[in-house]
Amino acid sequence: MTSRGWRLVLRKFPSQVFLIPQGTGILSVVLHQLDYQFTGLKTIAIILWFIAFITLFIFFITYLLKAALYPRDFCHAISSSTAEAACLASISISFTSVIQMLSMVVVPSWGGPDWAKATYILWWINTTMALAACFLLPPFFVRTLHAEGGLHHAFTPVTQLPIIAALTSAAGAGTLSEYAMLSSQQKLPMIIVAYLEIGVGIPIALALDTLFWARKYLPWEAPVDGFSVQTPRHQVFVEMIMCGPWGQGSFAMQGLGSALIKGAFDLGGFIRMRRFNWGS
């Protein structure tokens, strides 16, 4: 391929490619945590983790080059395409799964306290990215939806990706609290911020679900000028994104609850944990 061809590829490089490490990373976490294990399943999970990390690194560097070398194309893409803007949140989602596997594989086996501290720092960096996506991307959606023909034409479940980023970050806090070698002082702020992320993400996800189903099924959304609100067949998979906030939210609450039950932090003056013997 000529240099002109590479430049064209770089200019057109989409943020949707981050869905690849996102799905691969989440799959690696799921396989690693399955209760029903067979010989080699954890190895498969680790291989998928490596693939997720490598693809995330390559795609992220490439996308940064696009933003640096072609800032006009970059700004035009995220301000005129809802999918382009929303998939930026997939960077944080992918990074969370990488951090989770780091805490479950490296820290307990040979990483020790130094790697535990590294995962802790990486989680805070990633949480900042997730919250930035959660609060900064929706204003872009207002502009992109208008550019694509309005809510009637362009509103899809892809707008929930920033919410999934925040909820996945919260789930990562539960994983780190259980597997990483963190002190009580480190776990406490993580858990508090994670519950705040759940409190932000779930209500917004409910609101976006309501808007999406209202758009599809209310009678005034009949086809106009030959346009139907039904999702095209080649894009039906996008509707699966609607499962994301509820799956990650429930996983986050389960992980955080498990961390609290196991005594994620010592009894202290700020938050005191009391153990009750139910039924006694």
C-alpha cells in the first residue's frame, strides 16, 4: 500500500474498532471467572486478555495519530456521527477488563504488592476516563443526532456506551477489592466512587431505554417519507448494547457487595461495618 493509501486509512480510522478489544476483554474476564472450569479454560482467558491488550494498544496509538495528524477529520467525525462519538467510551471499557485481568492473574501469582499498586493507580486513571465519557459525550450526542436527522432517525442503543463505561469501572472496583492486594485505606474510596458510578449510570440507562422503546413502538413513529424506525437487519446486533448497563451494573453490585461482606476495609470512624447474624 502506498503512503497515500496509508494516510487515507488513517484519516478514515473509526472509533468503532475499540469494540474489538472491548468484547475480547470482557470475554476473557467472563471465562476466567466461570464457576465451571475445564483444563485450559483459564489459559484461553489469558490468551484473550493478551489479544485485548495488544489490540487496544495498537488501536489507541493509531487513533491518537489520527487525532494529531488530522484534527479536522477527527473533530468532524465525533461531532457528526453518534456512533463515532459513543465508541470512544469503549476505550475505557476495554481498559477496565485489562485491569481486571491484571488483578486476577498477575497480582496473585507473581506480581505482589507492586503490581497491586499499579492496578490501583490504573483503576483511578481509567475511572477518570469513564466519568469523563459519561458526562462529556452526551452533549456531543445532541449535536450528532441533530446532524444525522434527529432523534427519529439516529437514536440507537450505542448512546449507552458511556454509561456502560462508568458501570464497568464500578465492576472493576469490586474485582480489585477482592483480588488485588490493597489496603483498607485504598479500598474504601474505590468502593465509594464505584457506588456513585452505579447511582449515576443506572438511572440514565433507564431513561435511554425508555426513549429508545418509545421511539420504536409509539404510534406517532410511523414510517415517514419511506423511513422506518425499525433497526436495519445488518445493525440488529447494536440492540444487544441495551443489555450492557444492566449486566455490568448487576455484576458491579455483586462484586462490591462481596467485597463488603468479606470486610473490604477495617472498622473505622468514617464508615463502620457491623456484622449481623440474620435470624439470630
